[in-house]
Amino acid sequence: MKLKLIYTGKTGKSFLTEGEKEYFNRLKHYIKLEVVELPDIKNANKLSEKEIKFKEADQLLKKIESSDQLILLDDKGKHYSSMEFARFFQNKMNSGTKTLCFLIGGPYGFDERIYALPHSKLSLSKMTFSHQMIRMIFLEQVYRAFSIIKGEPYHHE
């Protein structure tokens, strides 16, 4: 199975970039991971929220393959404990899923065209995090899930 993470915009804080790199490197030992960073929308300060989401969706749609199983990181998504998240990945691997594609929207979320695609939703918390911060948190949780699957001591319960 392959994991694909697609998101819009660069991470502006070095501590977040370093965290993303750390977990990306750790994950390489468990699974093939592709990270697709889409450029920020140009002149976004002159656009409405709806226009920004529309332009972000244009970029996202070009990177999604028809065979990808989409999971939107969304505040209205399903919540998992770390153990449940590990079982989620194990079930996807056991069922023969080829590519799980996780999408992180911009600061305003997703355009309706993204919501119209067949997808699942995942929420990492009931709290709100910046779209930049959620990238590192997500990668850490994926790493935690795979360390649980492998029976390694990273996760304590």
C-alpha cells in the first residue's frame, strides 16, 4: 500500500518543517509515502474565500488519481484513538488498498468539488489547528500507527 498526502501551501515555520521531515524519514521504513505540496494561490489576498477554495481545488484535482482512495482531513470527520487508527491502516492493507490519498485543505477548507468526490473524512481532533500544523501532527500519528502495527515501543498504552 502507498500513502499519498496532498496539501496546499508551504509550511512557513521551520520547527514544523523539521517535524514533517523527521516523521517523513521515520515513515520510509514502514510504507511508501508520497507528499505533494501544491503552491500557494497567487494574489490570494485579493480573492474571496470561495475563489481561493476553487483555485485550490483546481490544483488538488490535477494530483488525484482515479484509483486513489480519498480521505479528507476535515473537522467533521471520524475520530480515532491511536490504536483504532493503527487498525484502520491494518484493515486497508489487508483489504488490498493500493493508494490511500489524504488531502489537507487550505485555511478555508475544501471546495464543493472536492466534497463531491467519493471520500471518507478523518478528524485528528475536535480542536482547530492551522492547516500547516496539522501536517506534522498527521505524519506523527501515521508513524505512531505503523509503530503500533509493528509492535514497536513508540506508543505507550
